[in-house]
Amino acid sequence: MGAAEKLNDAYAAPYSPALTRVNDHVVFAAWSEGLSPDFSAVGRFVVLGD
């Protein structure tokens, strides 16, 4: 693994990303974007492949 590299001057989002298992084939991914207090919660259902 290489050394960590700073990509830009953006701050880290205020909350960690999370995955929630819905069933054997679907998970829900959630994360936040933007800077506090103007951040948005974002989520997406993901259907897993075979």
C-alpha cells in the first residue's frame, strides 16, 4: 500500500459512511456530503451481484 495523499482542501464529512444489510441481495449505503452545518445526508439502495 502506498502513502496517504491529500487530494484537496475539502473538510471531511461530519458523519462516517454506513452500510445496512436489508437482505441477502440488497444493502443500503448512507453518507453525508458538504460542510457542517450545510451538509446533506445521501443514501442509496445497492443490489448485490452474484
